Amino acid sequence: MRIKDLTPVNRLSTLTALLFGVGLFAISAICLFSARYFFLMNLNDIEQQQILQHNSEAESVINILVQSQGKRAYDWATWDESYQLVTVGDDAYRDRNLYYEGMKTLDLDMMVFIDHQGEIVESVMASAAHQLDDLPVSLRNQLMSDDGIGTFVDALVIGKVPDSDERAGLIVMDGDIWIISVTPIRDSLGESPVGGWLVWGRYLSTVFPSHYESILAAKSSLSVFSPEKVKDITVFPLVQVEDSGQSLTACRLLDGFNGKPLAVLKSAQERTVFLEGNKLITWLALSILSASVVIGLITMLVFRLKVGVRFTELEKGLEAVVKGQYKTRMNVEGNDEFSMVGEVINQILAKSSHTYSALNDVAEKFEALYKNSNLGLLMILDDKVIDANDTIARILRYPSGAVLIGQPLLNLCPELGSKPCTIEMLYRAAEKGERHFDVEMLAADASLIPCKLEITPIKQQNSDALMLSIKDQSQQKEQEGLIEQLEKHDPVTGVMNRSTLFEELAEQMKVSEKNDTLFSPSLLYIRIERFNIVAGAFGHHMAEQILVAATSELKQIVDIGTLGRVSESEFAFILNTNSRFAPYRYARAIVSALEQPLMVEGLEVRLSVSVGVVLKTKMTPTPEAMMNAGEYSTYRAGYEKSRIQLFNEKIAEQFKSHIVIQRDMARAIRDGDIYPKFQPLVKAADEQICGFEALARWHHPELGEVSPAQFIPMAESRELIIALGCVILEKSCEFLAKVNRMRQECGLGLLTMHVNLSSPHFSDPELLPTVKSCLERYDIRPDMLTIEITESMLIGSTHQVIHHMQSLKSMGVKLALDDFGTGYSALNSLCEFPLDVVKIDQSFVKRIGIDHQGEILMSNIVRMSKALGLSTVAEGVETEGQKLALQALKIEELQGFYFYQPMSQQECLQAALGSPLASKWVS
């Protein structure tokens, strides 16, 4: 081995001195730059606190403007003329009181008066022409929308919050930020009930920040908050450096009228302190650094002269060892550090052989780890595999790792595909410090295997090579695909779920709008009627199998569209066809096919479906509109013989009424606009009145009489049925107490009252206290009250429902099974539940005199009920023949239009206190 001569430049003493000087210089530089860094950081923190304070001051100015506007509106809100305007109306109010100069004196741009029903009775707006105009329709709609004051006004109207509440805040209309205040209107004495609300509005951008620049320490601006641009609102308040470090800005979110983020308040100021401080500390650092260079050079020279001599002696000794001039060991003298180094050199020579043996042991362990690793390992040199373990062979389905050695990487990592892994890409990634990749590798059978790849640059044969660690991701990808399937598809039927189908409908509508030559999508909305009864009768597993069978039928019928399950028993098809008649033909095919018996797990199941057909028209411009229209059309299809309903202009008008009913129902229940009428029940033996059934009625101020078949299901769907039932129960008990008191005064017997309650009542913990309270308040004997329930409610009853029935029974209240014979398990209902009365459905009564089988069936029902100790009531008696036949069967009570129609309280009092049948009232 050739040994280089040690020149003076390479002497250890020279290098040591040089390193000492450089180290001293480096320490000085690090200290200076650290001091400069922390100094500037403190200046930056001070400026950030200052700009945040200025930003907070600007926010306080806006809050003062909002609060002062609400307070200033009090005088107008307690003015008798304003109260008259919103309660009885005043056509001359604007001419007398509203003018442009007055609005500007009040610092207002808009004034709106709203009555107690939430309707705008007067609205004005100051225009650029220095006059008052009507508030534009677009601004009116934005003002009363959910993003405006609509939600708050609705809450005031329905009583969700006290109508005396007032509120002020910010809203956005036509891209401008407004200060809006809502103040309750009363008379000047403040003693009258709230008659409506006064809304004041002011353009905030016209006064802020221009009118307050003199008191604002920083330049401020206000902009509308955009959720699309700001993904994370938790970063606010936010401080940023702008203008290449010349200025500092602070931003904070301002909440709007409804408590949601609405605007961004930005304050900016120049970084004067920071920039001047930076200049000062930089000059100071340069001065100190120059001084440290001079001191370092002097110190290095002294070190070389004093300590360098010993290093020179050590260098001579090392040179002799390297050149082999010492046969045994170095001659070590003295007890200083240099003698210790000599001893170390001698020990190194002795231990060299031991070190070589240890390296062999390490190499063998690495080889074992390499061959038996759970990860596939490849070594790549010059774009070829130079080594591979058996794990990568198993992943890529090769016989062994040896087969891969010598193959180009291109055979395992194709250039084409969604996730290539070429050698050029891997080397570029290694240079950038990237290590982990998701790739697709080519297996021996030409299939693509998803893998997680990690690269490690290594040296091999004095060249740059790569170690590839590979993990099979096939199972994980399968699991991810399954998760995605579950997120986008219904787990029972496998078709799209509601959200995915909605996205598909929106996408198809968007595509058709961009290209008028494409077909517009249409929608088939399918509901399986009374599916909850089927589920209760057969159990959840069977119900799911029925849904799977129904889905299979639907796919076979309509093979050109996209099918999705949108609720428990509802499906929807998205169709793209050039025929506007095709959706109706498919709807007929669906109804016809699903009316046929389905064989499910050896059982024959019959289903009934309703189909709503919705075409994309001006009435249904959005996906939401089409889905809502489809859902309502299926509801209307239930009343059609064909079980199909096209969403046309007539249905659209009915849908509007449907929305009005949904909107007003809660208020109607609260205000008592839904009230009971009473249909008398008569004894079959003497045809005298023996009781009443309470029937809910609603006369809507806009729609007129609303059918119970329309508003009661809606009340159930909106969870208002409990409140409605309590109102009917309360008023029915009040009337029963009144009529029985009058009958007792006339020497007549007591009458009973039948009240219908739905399934949610029997899951309500307040049912028993409510019934008990009504009986005690009106002093009614419990056996005078009969609660009517349906068979469908009893199917799949919970323990709580049965407990409530038994508790009512123990109180003395009677239980009647309404519409007997229309459910799936009528006979079981009579035996399993604590019933007192059976009300035979009118469908059985109508068969009397028409077919002999109907009369036999009726006779058996009566005989069976009596054997179980149950009283019987026949509903829907409309003819003399029906009455005589039922009397012959010894039915206890009769009910129907033959005797009485549903009547008001006054009419019922006349009938209950007069001659039962000779002078009976017929409406």
C-alpha cells in the first residue's frame, strides 16, 4: 500500500489550529445570529399583539353600531301609529311618516314592518336618487330567507321564542353587508301584546371604515365570508405578513344575525418597529462578528505555537506506524494525553483480527433477516435486479427470488398504468428525499398487484444502488373498496343509497343542461305500501329478503336507468330516454310486476306499490325539487286506481298546499285551529245515542277544509301527532263532561267518548299522566272514556306499549280495536291484548246484502268477540238493510251516516238531549 507523504499543509497540528479558530468563529456567529433571531421574534410578537388589539377595536366599533341601531329603533317600535300599521293596517302611513331625509337622519337605508303572522305589511328603501322606493323583491326574499332573519321571524311567529325578543346583527344581501335589527312593536304604553316587528337596515359598508378612520389605529376593511375559500375557521383570529414583509395584517370572523360566520374584518399596519429593529441588530451583529474574526486569528496563532509542537511529535509516530517502520509497537513515554493515544494505537492493532470476525457475524445475521423478512426486498443496480428475497417472489407469484435476479425493473414495474414505478422516477424521488410510494407491480401472471414501496439508497460495487422494501396491499385495497361500497350503496339491496343517487341525479341534470341534445333525466319514485306492517308480521330478516327480491324485480323491469334505495321502503329510478312516455310505461310495468306474488324463502308475499313519475320541467329545476316531487307523487298515487301519479301542474298545486299544511300545522295545533267534531254511536237495541267518537277536523284559512287523511299522516311524520292527540283528548273530555252534566240534569244516562290515539302515544312516558289529568280535571268516570287503537299499531308492539295498555286498563279506561279485520293478525290481536271493544271495519258492513259470505264472516266475528267477552261496534252503517242485519246479529252499538254524521258540539248537544231518533239531526 502506497503511503502519501505528509506535507506541512496536511500536518495535524496545522489542521487542529485551523479547526480551533474556525470553531471559535462559528460559536461567535451562532451566538450573534441567535440573539438577532430572538430579538426580532420579540419585536414580531409585540407587533402581532398590537395589530390584534387594533383589529379588536375595529370589531368593537361594529358591535357598537349594531347595538345602537337596535336601541334607537325602540321609539318607532312603541309608537301607536306603527302598532296600528301592523295590527289593522294604515295605507297612509308611508306618506305621513316615511321620507328620505328622515331615513338619513336616522342613519338608515331600509325600514320594514312585519305583522304577527310573519308577513311584510310595509317596506321602504333609500335609493341612490335620494328618494324612498319599495324594497326590491330580491332584497325582500334575501331578508326573509334562512340566511337573513327568516329563521328568527318564524321562531317568533310559532312561539318557539317569546315574540317580545329582539335581535340585531349582520346579514349579507346582494353581496353587501347590512346591519339589521328586529324590534317588537307595541303601543306607546308598552302594555299591549306584540303586534308585529320593526326591521331597520343600514349599509355597513357605507359607514365602515370610512367614518371611523380617525379613531381606528390601523387601516381596516370588511369583506363577505366565503366558506369555499376558508376551509378551517379555527385559524381565526389570523395574523399574516404581507407586501414582502412590509406590512402586518390581522383578520377575524364576525358572526352574522343567525350566529354563523358572515364577514371577515381585516386590519393592516406597516411593520415600522420590526424593520428598524432589523437594521439595528444587523449592523450590531456585523460589528461584533468582525471583532471576533480578529480575536480568532490571534488565538489560532498562539495555539499553533504552544500546542502544535506536541501534535508534530504525534504525527511522526503515526507516520512511522502507517509505513510499517515499527515492528512491534510504538514507544510510549510520559503520562499525558499523547502517551494515551499511543497506547490506543497499539490496542487497535491487536484487536483488528477480532473486529473482522465480528463483521462476519453481522453479515450472516443480515443475510438471515434479508431472506426471511415479511417484506419483499429487491436490490436494483443499473435498472436490473441484483438480488431478491423469496417474499417478493410470493407477492409477485414467482417460484423463488432467484428467478427475479437479472431481470430489468421494467418487467416488474411497467411504465404504463395508474401508478408506475420506473427507475428514473425512483432515483429522482431518492434525490428529493422521498421514500414511500403506492405503486402497481406486474406479477408473473400479468396481473397488477397494488403495493406499498419504500426506497433506500445504498452503495453497491462502488455505485449508487437502491434497496426496495415492498408490502402487498391487495387485501387492504379490497377492504377499502368494500368500505367505499358500503358508503355509496345500500347494504341490504346493493343498489345506490339516497345520497349517492342524489349526487347521480344532480350530475345527470348538470350534464343535460350543458348539452341540450342529450336526454333530460326523469325520475320514478316507488313506495312499497304498508311495508312496516309486513316487517312487523314477518320480522326484520324476512323484510330484508323481501326488499332484495323486490329490488331484483325492479332491475329486470327497468334496465336502462340507475336504481337507488332512498328510504326503508322507497326506491327511485333515474331514467334517460328520448321518449316522454317511456317513464309512464315503465311505471305501469313496475306496478304490474310487484302486484304479483313474490316467493321469498318459501313464503308467498304480496306487495302493493305506488309510483310517482317526475319529468324534468320548469316545476322541477333542481335535484331537490325532483326528489320532493317524486315523494309527494307517490303519496298521491295511493289514491289512484292505477297506483301511478305523474307530477303535473295540478299535483304541483296540491304539493304547494301540502307545503302550506306542513308549514301551518304546528301553529294550528297550538292555537286550537284543529278541533274535534263528534259522531254519535247508538245502541243497536233501541237506537238511542250512547256515546260519541271524536274526529279531528281542520278548517284552514287559505285551503278551507283539510282532510284528516291528509294532515294526520303528516302530523305523524313530523312528530306532532302526540300534541294533536292531547288537544283532541282534552277538548273531547271537556265536551263529554258538559254533555253528561246536562243529561244528568234532565234525568238521562251518561254517554261515553271514543278518542283515537296513534302508536307514538303509547311510547310516550307522558301518556298515563295526561289521561289521568283529563279524567280528574273534568270529573269523568274512567269507564266513560274509550281509547281506540289500530291493529297495525299492535303488530311488533314493544314492552312499553303493552305496559301502557295494561296501565290504562287498570285505571278503568276502556280499549277499543279500531278498523278490525284490516290488519295482518286480527285474530291474534283479540287474544293477546287487553281489549274491551271491537270496532268492525266498514268494509265488512258494506258486504251485507251483497254476498252471503260477507254476512257469514260478520256473524263469526260477532260470535267470536262475545265468546272473548268483548263488546262490538259496527262502523259505516249507511242503509236500512245494513242496520236490520246488524241488529239481528245482536251487535251492541252502531255508527254511521245512516244515524248521524260528524257534528259540532252544539249540534251534538241538541241530539243528545232530544228524542234519539224521531227528531234526530241530519246534516
